[in-house]
Amino acid sequence: MGYIQNSLHGFWTKVIIITVVTCSAIILTIFNRTTLFQYRSISKYIIHDPKSFQILITHYLQDDIHVALVCAKSPFNEMAISTIKSIMFHHRKSYNITFHIFTDSDGEKRISNYSNSIANFCTKFRIYQIDKLFKIGQNFLEKHKIVVTHYSGTYALSKAFIHEVLPSDVTHVLLVDTDIIFVDDVYSIWKQFQLFKRNKTALALAPWYPPVPIDYKYKGSNPDPFLGGMVLLDLNVCRSIDLTRLLNQITDTAYNQFGLRSLWTGDQVVLSLFATYFSEHFVALPCFVNGHTYHYLKDGPRWKVACNGEYPRAIHVVPSSNLLKQTHYFGHLYAFFKDMPIEWLSHCRRGA
């Protein structure tokens, strides 16, 4: 009798597991179908047919998630550490993560001290001198006779050329600004590589909110159609299409035809020009990927509707100086991660 009961128990357990897995698959399918239609005004940048996805798990979910940050000077170097901490704090799934940090001597010292205190097998740090990347940005400005009027300066513009300096063994990367605090597992952003067309899509950005009209003729001035700060890059495609050559080409066009003389949002202008005029190599990210504070604090309810009720996966604090204000809400959030004990972060998860 006990044998029969155990057999029945095992049978119904299997039935329940199969039912749960099937329902989860159906829900995820519905979610994927609905979240691709968020921005009708930028529909030409979005893949509408889920069947056309080339979702090869080994293509975009490798053993390592690669995150790149560019930072220089004391305040931004400190912000970078808080950004890193927020990513590690929300680490939930079983993946390794490699941070690629381009920084100056001050940042190298600060981040090295921090990374050396982390003892786990799933987190790696590669630290690079920023000089080469900064020089590429300088040469770009001199070549096109334009200036950066954004407070972040040439350092931030240089991020647009990260594909030039990352090592060849890195094929995909998430490029993140230092004024971003993650509030969810970075995996939720990394998996958006499933939107990329293999061997075709070079980069992805989240759209500006409210979305610009579909017939909007972007000329490098306000408003930008897309947001920087959170950029997904397929580096193999960037290299194969010679992304730097295309960025030079479209900047020349903007200078000669649109009168572009300054980059009011740094690399965001250059990347938005690329996304607009080389759309065959671009895809738009869901808006929840880049929780730009100017957008959802100014008009939160409408922003949430535009994002199909989704919550932001990362808080992009603009202006970044709010992070350093002890009396500001985002200052408290920044301090929470800045002062977080390393013991809360030095762990790795096994299994899904």
C-alpha cells in the first residue's frame, strides 16, 4: 500500500512540475510578444515578429556577462564603485561577471583596492588606463571641429569608441554610465541581446521619452531620439562594419548638412545619429532598461504606461550631482551602496 501511495505521490509531483513549467513558458511568450510593441513611433527600429528572433542562448548568454564603465576624477570614480556594488548586490542568477574599467590613476587605485577585497570565483575585474580611449575621443573632436558642451566632457564622449579598445576575447558588452544604480539583476538587461539580429545589429539603446514622432528628422540637437548611459554592443558586428568609420561619416554629414557644432549630450548625440541613419545596425531596447530620472519623475504615470507597467531595471540619475547630495532621495540610495559592507556582495550563486 505504501509503495502505491509513493508512486502516486511521485506521479502527481511530476504532473504539477510539468504544469508549472508549461504555464511559465506561456506567460513568458505572452510577455515577449507584448513588450515589443511599446513604441509605435519608433517601430522601424524594433523587431516585431518574435519568430524572426535568432535566440541562440550561447550567442548572447555566455559564461560571463561583461560590463564596461568609463570613469575619471574622484567623484566619478567613487560613483563607479557604487554602480558596481549595486550590480553585485542584485546578482541572482548563476553567471560570472567581468567588469572592464577604463579609468585614471586615482580610479585604478580605488577600484583595485575594492576588487582585491572581493574573494569569489564569479566576479572578475579588468582595469585599463583611460589614456588611449580618451585620445580617440580627442582626435574625433579635432577631426570634426566640434566640442562637447555636456558637463561630462571628452571622457564621456570617448565611451562611443569602447569597441576600439576592448580586447578581442570580449564579444558582447553592456556599457554603463557611472550615474546609474541598478535595482534588478543585470541579467534582465543582458538578456535583451535576444533582440539583436545575428551578424547585423551592432548596438541597442533605449528610446527617449516621450518618443519622438516617426517622421522626426534628428540633426544632433534637442531632443535626442535615444538615451545613452546604457548601451548593449555586439563587438564582433561593431568591428565587422567598422563602427568608428560610420560614426565619422554620420558626424561629417551632421556638420555639413545640419550645422552640428557641439555635442550637447556627449556620446548620446553621436550614438543617436548612428541609430537614426544606420538603423539596419540598430535595435531599440524596452524603455524599462534605462530608468532615466528626468523622464519618470517628471511624468511617472505616463512613463509607466508607455513601459507597459514595467518598473525600471536601473536608475539613471540625471543630473548625476544628485547622487552626492546627502539630503536628496537619490543621495540616500547612493550612500546605501557606497557604504554597503563587502560581506553583502562577496558571494556567488549556483544553479538558475
